[in-house]
Amino acid sequence: MVEVAALTYGLLTSFVLSSASRNRKADRPNPRMVQLCGWLLVGVSTGSAIALGGYALMQASGA
């Protein structure tokens, strides 16, 4: 199940970054869906970092 989530996250990230890069080169604004997907990825990445950091701290403290 983790593999499917990682693959989906990777594909979505590649799509958003390539779309944003292409739109920047063409000097046009990003569509609303690309912006929303980008913000979703920021939230997922931040949440994962906080959760994994908390788990690492728990393991390091011996709890």
C-alpha cells in the first residue's frame, strides 16, 4: 500500500512541477487545479515531515 501512495505522490509531484515550469517559461499563470495540487503536496509533505520527526524523537527518547 505504501508503494502505491509513493508512486501516486511522485507522479503528482512530477506533473505539478513540470506544469508550473512550462507555464513560467510561457509567461502565463498556472491553472487553479495545478495550484490546488501544489498546495496539497505542500501540506502532505509538511504533515509527513512532522509525523516522521515526531516518531524519530519518540524512538530516540526511548518511549
